[in-house]
Amino acid sequence: MLKQLKINQTKHPFHIVTPSPWPFCISLSILSFLLSFVMYLHFYKFAGIFTLLSFCCFCLILFGWFNDIIFESTYQLKHTLLVQKGLRLGMILFIISEIMFFFSFFWAFFHSSLAPAIQIGAIWPPKGINVFNPWEIPFLNTIILLLSGVWATLAHHIIKFKYKNFFLLANFCFFFAIFLGIIFTCFQVYEYITASFTISDGIYGSVFYLATGFHGFHVIIGTFFLIVVGLRHFYNHFILTEAVVVDAAVWYWHFVDVVWLFLFISIYWWGS
């Protein structure tokens, strides 16, 4: 009876996750990173070193967690069709939550720009703010990010439809998508360095840096996402299993593209 129960427990389409220390460890690393970063913003001594160490710990914990997930899905084949369906649904819900997150920034921007307060002169942009020319670096970054999305989509289709003859092409597509994502981040850092205003310069500076800064943070996350997927494809991890992680990475990258289009149109072009 007990033997039959054990057999039945393994004959189901769900993945019973084994106990893991990674969720607890990563929560501690995030807490440490945020606390040390806030201390760094308030000029506490050695806070910058603690911030860097916390970030390194966070990356190491992520590496260990991803390694376990890759082993479960690729070599143990525990990601059944039902599990893959749940993972895709979870990624869709996560992207929807991210849309709501950025919606709050757009709400703040239009609330402040459509009816500027008397404290900022009842004009938008506020007096004394030298805004960026939207047709210089912002427009170039738009083209770069859209081209990166095209390369990521091409790699996605090659893996999704099992075009084995285009294996090398998919590798090149991932490389170009990642390279363009890095170039986008570099241009945005240069834009911040050369900006004539800061996050403390009233409502315009606050909304601008919060919206574009969080988008840049998402670009960095998406770039690492594509790096992991590209390396897994290079090592033939998607031959036996469905490429759920490729779907998630490319969906996330397209979400980043669409958010940037709205940022460019509203904040850079219309807002200037």
C-alpha cells in the first residue's frame, strides 16, 4: 500500500519543489543591499563598500538558484507541459504587474505636466530646466532598443520552431540583442552624466529620473536574462525541453521596448 502510494505520488504532472535555501538567502541579500544603498545616499562611511558586497552576494545567490532551476528543467526533465503552462502564466502576470508599476510614473508625469502647479510657474517644463533634445540620444536609443528586439524575436522563432539548421544564426541573434542592450545602457549613463538637472530639481527631475531610471534598471535585468538564455542555447539546453525561459526573456524584452516607446513619446518628445 505504501509502495503504491509512493508510485502514484510520482505519476502526476506537477513539480514538487524540494526545500531550498535560496529564497531566504536572496531576501537577506536584497535587504542588505537596500539598507546599505540608502546609507550610501546619506553619505555613511563604508556604505558604498557594503552596497557593492551586497550586490555581489545577490549575484552569487542568483547563480546558485538559476543553476538548480536549469538542472531541474534540463537534466531532470521536471518541467512538464502543465508546469510550463504555469510558468508562462506566471510570467504574463508578472509583466502585467510591471505595467501597473510604470503606469504610476506616467500618471505622475501627466498629472504634473497637463496642469502645472503655480509653484513651478504654471508651465511645463518648469523654468530653468534644460530638457534633452528628443532627436539626439533618446531617438538613437529608441532605434537601438527596437533593433535589439528584432534580433531577440528572430532568435526566439528559431528556437521555438526548432530550426536546427539556423543554430549559429540564433547565437548571433542573441549576441547582437545583448550587445545593443548594453549600448543602450551606456548611452543612458552618458545622458545622465551630461544632464543639466538632477533628481532633486523639482517634479520634473523626480519624474524623469524615476521613470527612465527604473526603465534602465529593467533593461539591465533583461540584458542578463538574454545572456542566460543565449548561453543555455549555446550549450544545447533547448533540444529536449520546451524553451519556456526563451518565451519569458523575449516577452520581457518586448515589454521593455514598449515602455521605452511610451517614455520617448511622452517624456522626451511631448514633454519637451
